[in-house]
Amino acid sequence: MDTLTRLAATIASRRTADPATSWVAKLHARGLPVIAKKLGEEAVETVIAALSGTREELVGEAADTIFHLLVLLDAKGVTLDEVLAELDRREGTSGIAEKASRSE
């Protein structure tokens, strides 16, 4: 099992834990808007780190962004496997061609 798969499983298992002891449970208890906002905050922090931070700051912020994305996916009932399958489907397709196919 790879790191992202283990992390997604951990997030799923903590969804209904005690919010006093689990960040995942606390986010779920606060609801989807808070989870989505937290992901947005982490994404912005990642962009800032990429533009003006150190390599280590970027690594840390990227990890935070991925973590919070997985929490959001879990909240919406979307599995990591579904996202990976979509990436597999797109593999070998030009990003420009793939984007154009979505607007047709």
C-alpha cells in the first residue's frame, strides 16, 4: 500500500472519531464549507511557498494541500481510486487536448 492510499484510509477511519482528538473528525464536524475553505487556504499557502518560500516550505505546504484534498474527497464520498482512475484515463493525452475535450 502506498503513502496516499494509507493516508486516505486513515482519513476515512478518523471521519467519525472524537473531534477533540482528531483533526479529520473536527473538520468533518464543522462541515463541507470549512473543509473546502481549509483546502483553499492550503492551496494558497502552497502557491506562496512556490513563489517566495524555501524548498522545504513548498514541500510542507504541498503535503498539507494533498492531505486536505483527501479530507475533502472523503467528505464528498469520492475515493482516491476514482481520482487515480481519472488520472490513468488522461495519461498519454496532451493537457491541451484533454482540456479542449471538456469544453465540447
